[in-house]
Amino acid sequence: MITSQQINPNPILFSQPQIPKMDHGGQMDGMAMAPPMPMHRRHMMMHMTFFWGKDTEILFDSWPGSGHLAMYLLALAVVFFLALAVEWFSHNNLLKERRPAAALLQTLMYAVRIGLAYLVMLAIMSFNGGVFIAAVAGHAVGFFFFGSRAFSKADSGNGKGSDLPPMTC
């Protein structure tokens, strides 16, 4: 008759792994839990629906902060002017030549416009109603001044409205 020692000469190599068991307090047998990390400052809750109020974080950690109305208004102005700049980049017609240097400048302008558009999108993702209104107002005012017919100059004859392609979703 064949014994288990003959089939499995080294039972340690081929044994089933031991799974530690948890007691009712959440502790594992023979394992100590790490102490909790101290919190040095309070983190704001991330909203998943639109809300109103000045206590929010926009783009950066702790900016504009909690309880600072002036900083909140500054943050709204920054979002407004970021959206306005996106519209300016979308509707400007500065480049007149077709040279490699002009193509490089056009590519740089495109990258800046997309970067600014992403910053506006990330600001809106704070789900603050004031930030949303500031972004929409910045786009609307920017379109009014740079894209509408209200302030348009006579057509330059090239049939081109902008140096950059239109923004599409």
C-alpha cells in the first residue's frame, strides 16, 4: 500500500495555504492593525449633484476654501475668464501666413484652448451652481464679443472664421 509520505514527500510544499481567520472585532489572528492616520485638516465632501453655496473646492485642494466669500467670488471670476478665453481662442483669426512656424503657433494655440476648456470642465465638476453659471456666462459673453455678428469685422475674403477648428463633442 502507498502512504501519503510516498506520494507527497514534502507536505509543506504541497499543503493548502492557511487563511487567517477574523474575530468579531475585525482583527485577524496573529496580525495587528495599523494605527489610523491622523487628519491634519478637514476635507470637504464631494458633491454629486448641483448645490448652491460658497463653501466648495474648485480646481485645487482647499481653493477657494470654506467661509471666504471674497475668495469664492475670485474663483467665479477666474472660471468666467477661463471660459471667455476659450471663446477667444475658438474665434480669433491672427495667423495670416502658411509657414511651418505658423503651423507650430496654431498647434500651440490649439493646445492652450483645449487645456483651458478642460479646466472649465473640471471647475464645473465641482457641481457648484455659481461655478456653472460663471462658466456659461463666460462662454456666452465670449461668443457675443468674439463669435457673433455683433462685433464682427468685414470678411477678410478668405472665408475662414478662425485659426482653429471648431470645438466639437
